[in-house]
Amino acid sequence: MPRSWIVVFPLIAFSQIQVVGTVKDTDGEPIPFAVIQNLATAQGTLSDLQGRFLLRAEPEDTLEVRCVGYESVRIPVRNLPPVLILKSKPVELSPIVILPGAHPAHTLIRRLLEAKNRWDPLKHPHRYISYNKLTISLPDSLQQKNDSIPPYLFIWETETEKIYQKNGVEQEKVLSQRVIGNLPVQSFLSPTAFQPLSLYKAWLSLLDKRIASPVGSAALDYYEYEVTDTTYAGSDTLYRLTFSPKKGTEKWGMRGYLMMVMPDAALHSFQGILNWEPQGGGISRVISFQIQQQYEKVGDTLWFPTQLHSIVGLQTRAGDTYLPFLVRTRSFLWDIHIPPPLPKEAKRSELLLSQNLPSLQPERRKEPLHPEEVFSYQYLDSLLDKAPVRRLSWLLDLPSLLSGRLPMGRFNLLLRPLLLYQEAEGIRPQLGIETNDRIAQNVRLRVWGGYGTYLWAGAQGTPWRYGAEVEVGKLTLLRAFLYDDVREKTLPRLLDETPAVLLGEQSVYERAARAYSLRWEDLTREKAWGISFRAPFLSQFYSYVTMAQTQRIALPTRWEGFSVSMGIEYLRQSFLLRRGSTVWRTDYQGPRIRIQGGALLDRGTLTHPPFWLQIDLWHRWYWGRWARMELRFSAGAQSDSTPLLWQYRLRTLPTGYLGLPYALAAHPGRSSQTQFAYLFYEWNIPNTRFPTSRWSPTLSFHLQGAWTSTAIYPEAGISLQNWLPPNLTRFLSGLSMTRIAFYIPISDCLLSTKVVFIRLVTSVF
């Protein structure tokens, strides 16, 4: 732990001294939020998250140091040691419950809720610099038994700059980092990686669990409060309140204490422990979760969190036993500006990584390294220097790997995909390479080639497939392309999967999700060359247009002409990761809307060109803690003169198919339609006895169907997720999300058949 001290500064006018010290328990751990009060003046202060405090007093004054759960200590200022030790004292809670209307703590909480919009940091544009540290270690009991293990198994430090304008428009940039062995880990560590910056929301997300916030709008419905201490700091009054979940709400709450400052009615400090109930037999599981926050007033503008710390207890499976680990994160925020200068290019939420991230300098640390951390750095650095880790540096380049690229010097090997399988072509190996930022940051040259191995692969010519692309730009992208490939005849697609890459990026490698297997009759040989353009605008919209000279050959038809397609997509709160020209969309929130269309032009169809138009909608939302709902809707139309190879086929599900959850169980066949509409509505009812959705048996109700110009196919269904024992699913997370579902047609024409469809579906989420 950092050393503590007493520094004395004589003041000529008031003969006071400035006392600095640290409060710890008998185990040497710091005690945060302890009250240090000058009994002579009634003025006081609180210890911070490291147990440190600062207070002005005269040498003959007496200080009282107190904290719930510890014995109080009174000591003269002149006799105060650098480190003050408090002995623990069990606290007996009273069984008497006071009604909310008569409880003084509820009056304080109501004042806090009334002023939350004023003090909520997410309600105000801001900028800050942060120093962040993540460590992984064994618990102290195991650490002491084995001195050969370094105190910390992993250490990672970063310095970041964040500019927040509003929800959905923020930019965070990694300035420098230090990691054990100087590993080339190209990722980030943010103050909000393990906990939210604001606690004023009604519900908080910690890892994969949603809990009610003790200072959110629903606080009084989920928590009991008690005022345990009061002190004064200048003209402010500090109140210490303990909170715990009400009976029956333990699964949605945490326990701990907070400090309020009056008359501002703002949050001064917070510590909460989550009531985590480990369930299931997964590879790893969370057994404890603790968050700490400390606030400081930035001028007269805002009480802003300046320290965000967390401690997460994990258990990792090793054979038939679990090994415990502690993951600690510490973040210190400074250089806070409200409002901030906003870069012109910051129009969306994005994380910026440097191509060559500089090393964190020691003077940038806001907390000195402990001796144990220094030893761990030395031990692990020397250990990794002897191992051939540098040869495997490409495995640590996370942005490239997540975007489907394997960096190899000045070129990237494209991983999406290296191998294709279609019933028509058989196994088709292919290889793609592209230039990277070492050659040019704004220009990409990409080539790929493949070979169909099945007999039908050469039925329409050579079995070789190839393509080339030249891309100019990053978010705004101009692409020129040519290719000779085998494609599915259907061009319009449902909005039924979450793309990882940006719209329009690596289109020739896009994995099309299908609910039916492909036959040779479903494919066409396509040769094309043309250009496409993608542009983001208004922060949440993407538009794209493609124009190509195309030749399509199908059995036994042939078509040649000019094709045009265009579209626009709306994404609320799209989050981007950017490093040079590598752009990866990591997440988005609904609603998501896409409108797309196109036309085929040749000399015979200039007056009435074949066309298609489609609109897609996706949205997911919560209804309290009782329901999670999801809606997917797609509708479109195409002209009667659209060639056979452009016919839209209904998304159907063959018998025994294990695949997409969003596909019709009824079998309308593969007949083409000029008008169509799909609707998938799902209502999930989570089992609230379990803390996470991954291991929680979840019951879902489904309403879905398709409408075409000739028929309607409505269905109702019920499904159960996570019904398999955890012992069978702990090594396969996808299997843990497998659903068993029952669907029944609800139209009059299909009810007479008395058919019930049974499906096993692996969720894509």
C-alpha cells in the first residue's frame, strides 16, 4: 500500500495546520468514507477510496475518526500517527422497519432524486483524461501459500481521453498504455469498462446483470435506507447512508453505503456490493462484484466522479474444481472540462486506437505502483522476454482479428472466409489478401480467389472464382470492384443478423444467413464490374449506392445489363472502433431501420425496368424486469417483369434444420412473389431466480408470419431457452442458448391440418 504521512504547513493568520493521514483496518486495508471530524470546530471530512484524508486543525484540537463497523477513535492532532488503525466492531441491525414517510433517510433520497438531472454527468457534455489500471491476482489466502507466484498475474495500464457530447455521440482515444511484457495488445481499458459513469439511471448494467440503482428513479421501490453518520465540511453537510435491498428484491439490488452532500443534494461517494449468486457450471463465473465511486465538485457546475474502482471475484474451471481470481480496476479522472471542445469528426460513439500505441510514462500515473506491482512487472517482463511471444504478436492484434483480418507485414490475410461450402459447389477453398496501413491508410487494394470442387462447379464455365476491389476512404468509402462468382439468385434479404463490420465493407466475403440449403438451381454465375459509394451522415444514418455492369448466367437463362441499387440505414447509438483504416462496428441499439431498392436496366426494359424495394425494422426493448421484447419486420415488392434470377423466395425452414431462430416453421414453399411481408415478434419472460440470462431458463412467446400476394402464413409459438443441464453446456456457450420450440399455424386454411412444428434452434445472440 502507498505510504502515509503527516505534512504540517503553518498558517500565520489562523495558526492552523493541514493534517494529512490515512485510515486503515487491522489487516492493513484502507477504509474509505470514514468520517474525520474536528471536535473543536465540528468541521470534518471523509477518507477517500485509498483511506487518505486532509483536514485543517489547530495542534491542540482533538479529532474523532469513526466509521460504521469499526470502533471510534479520538486523538489529539499533535499525537496523530501517519496511519491510523481502526479495530472492527460488529454492528447489530435493528429488526424494526420504519415506514418511508417517517424515515429521515427517505427525505434525503428524495432530495437526491429531485436534483439528479442537475448532477448526472451524462446530462452534461464533458471531457476528461483518465489513468486506468487493471490487475488480476489470486486471493490473499492462496497468494501467501505459494511465494513463487508473483503477486499479480496480469497488469494493464492505460491513459485515455474521452469527450462526451450526448448519448450516442462520444469519442474516446487511447493515448498510451503499459502491459506486462510490453505485449502488443491493441485494445483499450476505460473507466467505464466495469461500471457506468452515472449511477442516476433507474437500472444499471454490471457485466450481464441488470440491477436497480440505489440513487435511480426506482430506488425507493427496491431499497431500504438508514442515516448512520453526519459531519460538516465548510458550509456543506455530509450524510452517510447505508442501503440494502428490500425483502423480495435481493435479486435486483446491491448493498452498501453512500455519502450525500447538502445543500446541493448531490452524490459525494458510493460503495456497493452486488448480491451475486453464481449459477451453472460454465468455464468461468462471477462470485462477487464491488464498485466504488468518489465525486468532486468541478467549480460550481457539477459534482463529477473522479475515482471509479471495482473488484470482481471470478472462478475459473480447472477440471472438476474452480480456481478463484480477483480482477481489480482503478480509474482516476482529471483535467475535467464542462462543456468540452468537441472535434468536428465526432458525430457518433467511437473508440480511437493508435497504430503504434506509445508506452505509458511513469509521471502520468495518478497512483504510484505498489512494491508488489513493481515486482510483478519485473518478474513477468523477464518471463515473457524468454518466451517466443513476439512471434505470435498477430494473435494479440484484436481490432484486426475482430474485423476478419490477419496482419502479415504490409498485407492482411482475409479470414472471412477461407473456406466455403455449398451443395452446388461442394467445398470451395479460397484466399484473400489486402494492403494495410503500412502501405496507405486511405487506400485499400483487395484481391481474392477460390475454386469450386464439386462436379456442378464448372457447369456454367470454369470452376475458378475471383475478385478484386479498390477502396478509397474510411467511413466514407468509394469502392471499385470486379468479380466472377457464384451467387444466390435472391438479392433482397431480411434484416435478421447482427453484422460486425460496417455496411458495405467486404461485400464479396459477406456470410449470408439462410434458413434453407442451397441447390444448384438456386445459384447463378455472376460476372460484374462497377462502383459503390457509402457515406455516413447526420451521425446515425448510412447511405449507399452501387452501380454495376452485370452478366448473369443461370440454367438455362442468361441476362446481361446494368444494375443499380441503393439504400439508407438508420442506427441509433452505433459504436465504432477505429484504428487507421480499420473500422469495426462493435454494437448498436434499436431501433434499426433499413430501406433498400434497385433496378435492372437493359435495352429491352428501359421503359418498364424490373425493380425491387424493401424496408426492414429491428427493435429490442425491456419492459421493467418482467419482459424483454424483440420485433423484426420486413416488407417489399418487385415488378412482374423482374427476371427469374431476381425472384424473391420466402424464408422457409426445411425439416430437421438446426439454424436461425427467425424463420417460418410453416412451409409455404419456394414460390416467388411480387409482394411480401414478414413479422417476427418475441416476448421473453426471464426467470428472475437467476442473476444472468446466460444460465437462466427463459420462456418465450412468438407471433410470426408471412404475407404474400397470394397467401398468408401466420404462426404462434412457444419456446424454452437454457433447458439443457449446465454440465452439458459449460464448454459450448452456443449450445447453452439452444431453444426447443413448438409452433402451430393459426390461419383457417392450415388449422384443419392439425400440424405442430417442433424445432431446435441455436440462437444467434
